[in-house]
Amino acid sequence: MKKLLVITLVFLSSLAVRAQYPPCDAVPFELVTSEISFTAAQFGGDSVLNIPIINQFDFGFAYPTARIEMTTPLPTGMSCDNCDWNVFGSSWTDNDTLLIDMIFDVTSQIPDNYMVTFDVIIMNLMGGGNMSYDTCIFQNPVTFNLNPVGTTGINEGSHTTKKLLKITDLTGRDTPYKPNTVLIYIYNDGSTERVFIFE
């Protein structure tokens, strides 16, 4: 019973974080989950989680910032040094891919096939074009295997994130993202989601 309660609280916490921000998927950002990697850094016991994101806007951003919000616990002996608002580039031009490098201090062995799940949040967007908000969150949490053992070389935690095709209002008309309005997100896998983000 306790395990179910913890999982439910983590899930509700993730929903609460997701409800705070408009979706990055509604604007042309692509989180490339298939290319996320976890590698040992060149110093001490640190390791780096590399998260590639593509800016598909027609304009650039200065000093984009990212944060990852862990929705599952890190293994014992592991902590994130810069998971809160990490500047991941000085300039992010159109069709450019930048890596968010999250640095983890690892003081003990990571358990085999240890899966973590986290949300990716991007901030400092107001300087680019006609953005009406400064911060957004990718709607699908990322699940990643930190220590794949006995796999075929493919990170079993990686998955293809469904891509937002368009946003409509309740009458089915195409619409841009609007806070305080019920919107329907239509994804490339045919799924839909009713979304209301209060601001």
C-alpha cells in the first residue's frame, strides 16, 4: 500500500509541475529522446546526462535555460549538481540542436538497469520572436536507463516522444496556445489530450 501511495504522489507531483507551464510541444521545440545519453565526465565522480533539444523556430534565443524535474528518485549515492536552471547555450538559432548537460555527482555504483523519469523545462524564451511566455515544459516525461546491463546496446528506457501536430479549441478550430482556455492537443500517433493551463 505504501508503494502505491508513493507512486501516486510522484505522479500527482509530476502533473502539478506540468500544469504550471505551457507545453514546449506547442511551439517548435523537439526533445530528441532517442539521442539522450549518460556518460562519465572527465573529472571526479561526476557523470553527465546529455539531453538534445532542437529549436525549430524561425528565430533564435539568447541564453536558453533548462531544468529537469526528477519524478522518480535517483539511486543512493547520486545527486544532481545543476538540475535547477542550467544555461545550456549562449545562442540558440533556428534549426540548431543544443545539448542540456546535467551534471550528476556519483559516489557509489548505480544499480543495474536503473530507470529514472524526469520532466524537461525550458526557460528564458521571452527574448525570441513573439513568444508570449518565458517558460515551457515538454508534455511527455522522459524515462531513461542510467545503467543498462544485459541489453542489446539500446537504452531500453528511451522512447519516441509523440509529437504535437496541432492545437484546436473545443469546436475543432486550429488555435495557438492560450492559457486559461480548454484546448485539445492532437498528436502524430493519433492520440488527443484535453488541456487546461491556469495562469
